[in-house]
Amino acid sequence: MARTFDHGGGVRSIRVPIPDNPLGYTLVYVVETDRGPVLVDTGWDDPGSWDVLVAGLDACGTGVSEVTGVVVTHHHPDHHGLCGRVREASGAWVAMHAADAAIVRRTREARPERWYAYMAAKLTAAGAPREQVAPLRAAAAGGRELPRFSPAPPDREIVPGELLDLPGRRLRAIWTPGHTPGHVCLHLEEEHPGELPGRGRLFSGDHMLPGITPHIGLYEDPEDATVTDPLGDYLDSLERVGRLGPAEVLPAHRHAFTDAPARVRELLDHHEERLRSLLALLAVPLTPWQLAERMRWNRPWADIPPSSRTIAVSEAESHLRHLFKQGRVEPVPGSDPVTYAAV
């Protein structure tokens, strides 16, 4: 059964389930325009998720065949996954920021052994134990297929700062890198239907969520060796959204909320506290893997499965990268795998 909610002012949401994921669901937003409904994200590419999306659109008084466009906040499969099926059913355009569109293209073209070898090398360099790396090396050598999310190539580019082509609406793209390099928030520059104080409404994707912090890891791309600072990108993007001052935030998970500046302050404080705690841990040299083992997570390290440990190490590395760019940590000369220490 589809669960929908009317947010007023021609905006509704559908809870599209994410199979076997603690987040539970993605909130797919249905925005009425003078040309027909446009979706903000689509949900995970799964038969059950598709059925819920279709039923939810019916419950919203429209249908999947009537969708004219999809605006994708970022390339992750719980947001972009069903774009291809929506386009097949309706002929809708699909829009995405160029940085994430490039990742989609490379994902479609990737040789499985290249990705497995890349991830094995990254984990080895991070100091991961043999049992964490061995399955990836075996997959690379054995030609195992990658999990396929059928990412649909976008056919429109979201240009930061510009209004999207939604007749009868004013929806402006705000580039908010960090969670992904091409993540965007979408500012609906219209009076709030409930007359809440502030500047319109903000579709925040995964950039800003109530009660949970989005994953900020390194931008994983075997074909791009650019040294980036995703956490720095994210913190800068948060401050940009805080200055925007929307009346209400419509996130991709959980529920809508108000007082965006307060939530921005909470997230900034969270990451500053985490950086301080990492500096304390780095009073002795540690590899990224050792650092991740000692960081505070939502459960003990021993209870975190291998796939989630890989994600955790990427988050540890993004914080290390940020501290290094600030001059607060340095790699220890001659260490192999490389260790880092506070300076």
C-alpha cells in the first residue's frame, strides 16, 4: 500500500521503500506544473518499489504515464534507481548535475574487474586486514559481475543557480556537493502554502536530513585521481543552505521540518566535534582503517558488516583529508600502509 502525503501548494510525497535498508524509504516528491507532474527523485530500482511508486502516483491523482520530468538530487540508487522505468513509461526527461551525470556514465561503462581491483587497492592502502580485501581481489580475478542498478543516463543538465524548466513553478537548483560531487538541493521560490515564515521550501535530497547525518566519504571513482575534499565541500554547502533560510525543508528521508538554520548549526557542530575527537585519537599514528575502528558509530565496530566497514573507512578518510588540507594532520614518513598523526 502506498503512503502519500499532501504538503500543500501542489506538492505531494510518496514513501517508496528501499529493500533491506535501515532508512526504510525514499520520499519521492510529486510537483504539479502547468505541463504535468514532475518528480523529485524516483526511488530504488526494485519491483516492489516500482509498484509502490505507481500506486502512489495514482493516489496523488495522476499516473506514471503522465509524468513529464524527473529532477534527480544525486546519483545514488535510492534516488536515481527508477528513472529509467519512469522514462520508459512516460517519455519523461531526466535531469541531473553534470558531476553526478559523469559518474552515471562511467558506472554504465565500468568493467567489473576494474572496480573490484580499485576498491581492493584502496582498502589495502587504508590498512584494511586481509579478510576485508580478499573477497574483492577474488571478485576481480574471477570476473564477478557488479551489482547492477541500471542507472539511466540523464538527458538534461541541472545548472546551479538556474531555474528549472517547470512551467508555472519557480524551482531553482542549488549545488550542494559533499554527499556526492553533483548533489543538488532545489529551492521552490514560492510562498509557503501554510504561510510559514521564511523563503519558500527546499527539497534537500540527502544534504540535510532530520535526526541523522548523511554519509560523507571520499568520491569513489577509479578513473579520476583528483584529490578532493568532500567534507570541506559539504560544510561549505551547509552554510550556503543555512543562509538561504527556507520556511520548510522537504528531505529525501524521514519527514519535513522547519528551522533550517538550526539544523545546519547542529550538523556543523557534529562534524567539528567529530574532527576534534579524531585529532585526539591521532595523538598516536593510525591508518585510516585503525582510525575507523576507534571512531564512534551507531553500533560497535564488531557488529558492523564488511560492506558497511568499507563505507565507514571512506568516511574516516574524508575527515582525514579535510584535516590534512587544514594542516592539522600529516602522514608519517615511511609508513606503509600510510599512518597519520596530529600536528
